[in-house]
Amino acid sequence: MDTSLATRLAARDLAVIWHPCTQMHDHETLPMLPIASAEGVWLTGHDGKRYLDAVSSWWTCLLGHRHPRIVAALKDQLDKLDHVMLAGFTHEPAIELAEELVRIAPKPMSPPPLAGKGEGGGTATNHRSQTDDHVLRRVFYADNGSSAVEVALKLSFHYWKNVGRAERTRFIALTGSYHGETLGALSVTDVALYRNTYAPLLLDPIFAPSPDAYASEPGESAADCARRRLGELRAILARHAHETCAIIVEPLVQCAGGMRMYDAGYLTGLRALCDEFDVHLIADEIAVGFGRTGTLFACEQGRIAPDFLCLSKGLTGGTLPLSAVLTTQEVYAAFYAEYAAGKAFLHSHSYTGNPIACRAALATLSVLREEPVLERNRMLAVHLAAKLAPLADHPHVADVRQTGLIAAVELVRDKATRDPFPAAERRGLRVYQHGLERGVVLRPLGNVVYFMPPFCITPDEIDFMVEVAIEGIDRAVG
């Protein structure tokens, strides 16, 4: 260990680097932490101190840091091909990964009946049939989550233009949604902290009420809330479907908006509404895909397939930037024409389908396919729920919620009224600081303390993670 090296690296960093999602002035008092190595759920600083990565390094590190199968795949690929542009060229890792993504993508299934057509349970009445059309067969690669959302938005808009419906120029998103910070993705994001400054630069979306179960009415279940919100969405579509390209949602968990969670029945009804009103459905599974919610994809719990599926973060096991947008043959066909027709999708990234990133993704998917990862996740989710259960009685906790291995604790000033702590008090920052002191990376979203650990975490490590979080909560609200 080298404490002096850590100090020097922190000083060098602050002299030249502008960090993401950070008010740099905070680092006048908040220490910068240089990390020397990582393995499993643990990060190790140059001073030798270890930190349990309870947030999977912004939800990317799916299987644990430096997973041996991913490391081996990266080393092997480096001896063969580093990069080649994917325009006019191809390579085996990109092909194999696309084939595997198409194979495992959520499939359309006959949905269970809902309470009625007025709540989103109507039968499709046009050419877009749930069972016939929503099979994801094509893969478009990009570099990161925001870029994937940009691709999906542009593809949907461009599809309608190519089929002669150019009046469709708008998108519907959910209140509290987060889809990224490039301008298109930010346009369909409803988190004021990110959006407000850039509002004059953004598209003009329509925001539908979120089915967030935390916002349900007294006596209303999560399923009841979902049905009510589907009815409100139906009314929006009745007014705006003619000008709408697509509805974009984060299935089951609205992550950066505060880990807001909702009933899977909303997805079922949403798919039916999109079919009935003939609009696309974009599923942003960038954060929730690949087993986070208890199934490989969150859409599976609603028994649906979207028209566009956005994937990133855990796709490469947290090793390299890569994203993918999956779509249908129907969408692909709308762009397939003679060059002179001007229908091509002229969108590109220099590192599209990078071979090394694709090999990392293939290794990640092979682990998910060949090892009992999802079964173990479900067991760990039960253990995590049991450890968090006592917080339900905490005088400053309004809600403890969980979907798979994603869990969140809502801190409030007044439990009875759910009156929140003022944002300026930065109670969550106190939890973060306590976590670092004790060796756990907890990075709350405002006053929401959440957990999204790597899948390799052990029950004992969950116990430690939650213990430190509870200590931090007590300190933050005391």
C-alpha cells in the first residue's frame, strides 16, 4: 500500500479532470479516491483500503470486477483483432453477439387478460399484431446507453417517415423517467436535475403519469395503480397517437429517477395500447437488463416484446463501453431500398461493434447461459429483502422496495405525511460519506438509498452492505 501515492494521484486528478455528475467544488472537502485494483465486489485503493461496490460502478459491473472468463476473452481477442470499422466490414464477435442477442431477446407471448379495454387490455385492431410482429431480429450497435436511446428514437421517427407517416414526430415518456443525457435521450427524461438547464435545446415530448407504486392512492395496490395509469395513458393516446412515434419506458424500475418500481401488469397493458393505437414501444433495459430484476429481461415479467430494445451497461460485464438496439424485421424493411430512395439509416459511431467489447459481451452472456446466475440472484434477493425488512419500521423511512437484486430505501422527514427532507440538506451525501468511511460504496439518488450489487456478492457481504447503510441512514437523519 502507498498512502502518499494515493494523495499524489488525487491531487493530479483534481488539477486536470472534470468528473461526471459532480459539482467539482465538493472535492474541496470530499476526498477523491484513487482505485488501484478490483476483484469481485471489492475495489481497492492505493492505500490498501477496500470498498464493497454496492452500486456495481454505476450498474455496469454485472458479474463482479475482473470476472475470469471475461478477462480471458479480452486477452484472447487482443491477440487477434483490436478494431475495424463496421461499415463495409464485419467480424466474428459482432456477428456471434448479434445472433446471441436475437436468440435470448424477450419474445412476444399471449398476455394474461386485464381488467378491461379501458385500462389497456384491448385487442390490437391494426396491422401491428403482438404475436406476429414483435419479434426482435435485427441488432444495431452503438457505444453507450444514451447513444442506444438516440438510435431507437431516430429509428422510430425515421421509420414513420419512410412509410409515409411524417406527421409522427413526438414521443411519449413517463414522469420520473431517465434515459440518458445526450439531447435526444435527455428530451425523454423527466428528472429536473438533469433536464431543466437544457430545456430550450430539447424535443417536446408528452409525459404520461408513471405507474410508480410509491405514488399509489390510499388503499390502492401496485397492480391497481398500474391499471389506473394505463387508463390515463389511453386518454393521452386517444389525443396524440396520430403525432406519436413511440412510447419509451424503463421496464419495472425507473432507476435514476429514484428507483421507482411498478407492477409488471403495466407492461402488458402498455404493449396492448401501443398495438391498438399503432405506435412503437421502446424498452430501455440499459440498467435493468441481464438478470437485475429476477428474469433475464424485465419485459419478460410483462410477457411482452417491444419494438425496440435498448441494452448497455451490464452487457459487457462492466469492462468496456458497448450498447445495442434490437428491433424487428418490419422496422428494418422500412429502410431497405435502393440508395436513391434516400431511406438509409445514416447513423454511426467510430467504435460501433468493437471486437474486444463484443468478446466481453459474449463472455458475459456465456456465464449467464451456462451458470445458475439467475437462480442464485433470486436466492440473494430473498436474503437482501430479509436484511432490509427492519427498516420498514424506521421513523424516517417511508418505503422499502425491491425488484430482484435492486432495492431502495426512501428517506423522509416525516413518515406519516411522507414529507421529504429538503434536497439542499443533502442527507444522501451523509450516507455516502459514512459508507466510504466503513468501506462500502453507497451513492444515493437524493434521499433514496439504493443497492444494485454485482451478482457475485455473498450473503455475508450483503449483511455488511446493509449494516453499513443502516448506520449511514441513522447518522444522516439524526
